[in-house]
Amino acid sequence: MSIYTDMVPCTLYEIQHRKDAAGALKEKCEKVCDIMAAIYKNDSFQSAQSVRYEQSTHNAMTFYKDFEDGREYRLEFNGTEMDVTYFNTAGRMATLLLKEVNYG
């Protein structure tokens, strides 16, 4: 099985925190670009030693590598939004840890 066949079109957003008129922090998402990513659900039976991996629900691989440290990102595909909790751009493809965003 190839990663290329699992790639789906996604929209990458940068999460920015701004203050509104009342002084409260508001979250605003600015579109960065459209990318292709292969997204997989994490195996619930795998024992992980990393807290970051324990909190993530999915992982992904993409050829897009322009992620910057200190910035927060969100990935949207098929009506599902996921926060990027960790990214590693070393290697041929960038690997992402994702956490599904639930609004309800």
C-alpha cells in the first residue's frame, strides 16, 4: 500500500490569538494554503511513552514543510477539523500529530 494513494486534499490554517474590543482573547484561523496529506487514525492498543502521542487522535504525512516553530496550525478535510499538536519536518515528508477538534 502506498502513501500516495491515501493522500486527501486538506486546507491548512494558522491559528492566531487576538484580543477583541472587550479585551478577551479570540481565536482566528487564517488560511495558509491547500495541501495533500495522508491521515491515519492512531492505534488505540499501542502503548506510547509520549504524552503528546497519547493526546493525539490521528497522525499524518505531507510534502508541505513550511511549518514554523511557535505557531499553531489546524488542518481541515472532509468537514473535520484537527489541531496540529506536533510537526517534524526532518526527512522527505513532514509528519504531523493531530488532535480532532470537537465543538459539541
